[in-house]
Amino acid sequence: VQLVQSGGGLAQPGGSLTLTCSASGFTFRTFPMRWYRRAPGKDREMVAHISPPGTTTRYADSVKGRFTISRDDAINMVYLQMNNLKTEDTATYYCNAFLQDYWGQGTQVTVSS
């Protein structure tokens, strides 16, 4: 099983970034997927959840209306589009197969002017 993340980096407040997660080694299309984040000194936070085939999503209140999770089951990918970024979005972001110990390697997102 592999979850390989890409994207992230540095953005200014109000900017946008997109995270991608490529899955392999399991039946991706049958698993809900999540994005989590962990900021320094804080607990891990569930950011977004998407059920297969992508019609049901759920978001943390802190990102609702700004972040969008999506998936493409044809190519085993899950995405996190992050708009109107805030400094408090600075964290390491992880993709995860829901209720499984399948995790991406983590991607740093830094929002700073």
C-alpha cells in the first residue's frame, strides 16, 4: 500500500494551493479518504472527508467554504484544493484511507506574507 502526496509549499494569505495524493496497493474506489493536518504544538485535525464515489464530503469548520476535497477513482487520486489560505492553515498535511493505517508521507503547507 502506498499513498504518495505532492503539492503544497509556500503561499501568501488569501492564496491557493492544491494537494494531491496518489494511491496504490488497495481497492481505492471502495475506501473513503481523508485529509488531516498537524500544526506545531497542536493535535492532529481532520480537515476533509470524501466517501466513494465522491458525492458525500465533510469538512472541519475551520476550512469549510475554503477547501474542497475531490477524488478520481479512475486514476486512484484524491485532491485537496485550498483557497483563501490563512496563516492558521500552516501545517503538515496527510492523506489517509479512512479507518485504515494507510498514510501519505506528509506535505508541508506554509501560509505567510
